[in-house]
Amino acid sequence: MLIGGIQGDEPGGYLTADLYADINLKQGNLIVVPRANFYSILLNQRDGLTGDMNRKFGQKTAAEKNMEQEIVSILKKLIGQADCLINLHEGSGYYSPVWKNEMENPQRFGQSIIFDAATYFGEKKQKLIKLEEIARRVLKKVNPQIENKRYHFRANNHNTVSEETIHREQRLSATYYALTQANIPAFGVETSKFIKNNEEKVALHKLVVNTFMEEFGIFPETPGVHVGKTELNYVLVKINDGHPYAVKNESSLQVEQGAEVIITDIIANIDRGLAADFVGMGSYNDTNIPFRIAMPTKVVIRKDAETCGWIQLTVKTDRWNINTLTPSERTGNSQNREPPTSELRAEEVIVNVNGTLHLVKEGEVLHIPRDKPVIIKGVRSNISRLDNMIFANLKGFAPPKSINDGNDINFPIFPDQDLWVRYSENRKGIRYPIKATYKNKVIGTFWLHLDRPTAVP
């Protein structure tokens, strides 16, 4: 099994894993997860919404329930089907078994193959796993192929199973889980963050991955093709209930004010790692999410963390005639003069329940399974150009951010764990209100009704 992108600021790992997702094999089986933590990849940061995903595999986090923990649960099931786990990373500096300087010492990870013990006896499989022996066989084949000796890999035994380890935090990692719970050999392959060229890091990762595949009898028929610069051709845009339009990169599409717009697909020279971002309206990943467009809006297209194109949505009204807009208004960044809001009211709230979008009218009740994730995606009002300034506050939920401003849009919520009963209707823990507010004024109320957990087939 090959994992990339479990930490989003390590492109060498997920770009390498992506190459193996499309290969054909002469022999063996390969499980590939190219982008385990896509949200953190889009942000180009190590942590996702709730911290470091590679610290969520231990028993200490087993009781947690959030979107990232759900991904970890899927990864654990896949690990259970594998005979070996390779987790691709980028590490700081260069690993050395002895101290040489600040950037080359035993506490650095770069250019090393990490494992949690020299040997480990797996109780479940009643088998001795010789991790160091496997790693050194791989290194013996890999390093002679690397001309620059600075980039040679070294065996890095974290000795995580020992009480004397200096890497106790690794007991919450995917490799430690794979070794101690699934009883399979598991390795973290780290290129150095000091290597700035992604193509060079990918080439080094490929040498190690290919050698591990050979070690376990996996032989490719056709290798993955490395695609350089992402070339965005066009995006498919659906307006209201019409057929999708193909809108070319760096072009404009005019829509009626208040129209519902969805980016249904992104067509480029690659298939994975693409996301649409309605600037200032949704989250970083807004593909297939409906938005009501009230003012000129820019939609940025990203391949992982890098911007690869955009389209501009203009609004068809006299007020928003594109020829009369200022530069900031054309990019959708302007703050308009205060409109009359005395009659402003919320009409619908958009709720994602376990991957399915629901539109809930004001005053209505949405029944949801209490054990499935919920994300409030936005509010629609009778003055559509204010929609992106309306907050949605699910009473009883405290989002993981330093200042709780009363806006719970785009935060994963697990009702059976995240909601405080005292905020529910009659304190029964069954019905919870979503309050839509504009400048601290309540303009609509919607209800979530928590049903029993979904039955397991």
C-alpha cells in the first residue's frame, strides 16, 4: 500500500504517489492513496481542519469523530488488506545517525527510510518482521543509482516500540499502526525539504518505491507518466437547471443576478488533485457545490496547492454592467454600499449530510442520522447578493477555531459527539436549531432532527 499527501505541505510525496494510481501491473497488487488529506494539500500546510492526520492512528484518538478521523478509519481498513505500507513524506534537513550540525543529525528526517523497530514479532500473524533488514536491502539497490551522495538515503530506526525512543509521537502514526496492529512491515520514505525541485524529489521517491515493489514481487507493466505543468482547458458550469457550459480558462461567463451556479467538472491534462474555489464564498474545494451569484465572482482553479487557472462570473444587471465596474469589482473583491436590509430574510440553508446536499427551507426540519458527518455549506436569502455575508450558527456546536464568531459554515460536524444537549429543543438532544444571522440579527431558523444511527448492513 502506498500513501501520499497525509501531510499537505509535502508535494514530493503526493505527486509521486499519483504516478502509481494509473499503472498496470504484470504481477502483484497495489493499493494507492495519492492524496490522503486533500484539504491540507489545497492549503499547502501540514495540518488539516483538526490537526496532523498522521497523529490520528493511535488508541488515544480512537474516540474522536471528525471528517479526518473518518478518513483515517478508511486508511486503517486498507492497511488491513496490505502486506506492506509505504508512507511518502518530506522531512526537514538530512538524517544522520550522529550529530554533524543543526541540519544533519539524528532528529532530522530528510533522505531516510524510517521504521519503528529493527525487528518486531507480530502476535496476530505469529511472524517476525525484519524491518531493518528489508530497509537495508532496498538502500543497497537505491543509493548506487543516485549520483549526488548528499541525496543518498539512510536507514532510520526510530525504535518507536521501545520506552527509550526519542520519537514517542510516532506511536500515533500510520506506520506504527500498520506494524503493531496490522502486523505488516511499514516504512516512512522521506526526501529532504531542502530539495526545492519537485521533479527531483519525485525521482528520488520513485527509486525507493520501485525497489520496495520489487522486494515484494510487484512488477509494473506500464510506468506512471509524470505530467509537468498543469494545463487547464475549461470548466463545466451549470446555471440553474440548464445544461453545463464549457467555459475556457481565463474567460468570463455572464449570469443573471441570483442565479445558482455549480462547477460540475474541471477538464485539464490531469485528472486528480483539481479543485474549484469560489473566492470569498465557500471553502477551498467548492466543486459540485451550488452558489447563488449576486455580484461579480472569480472562480480559481487549483491543482493541489498551485493555481492553474480561473474563470470570471459577471452579473447581468444594469448595476453590475461589466463595462462600469472598477478593477476590484471585476475580481469580486469589492465591498458594496450597504443595501436596505429591513426585509432581509433567510429562505434556505444548504446542508451536506454524509456527501449528499440538502436544501432546507426556513422553518423546516431536516432529519439526519446522528452518526454521520454534517457540513453547513451556506444560506440563501431573498437578497441574494448578501448570501456570502450571512452566518449560519448551529446551536450547541463549537467549531475548532480560536474565536467563535457564530459562523459554522464549512466545518465538519459529528452530531452524536460534537453537539451539547443543553442547546437542543427542550434539552432532549433530538432537535437543534440553525440560526441564520446578518450582522448579529437573526433572519431565519432551520432545524436538524437527529435520528437513530444508520443500520450497518
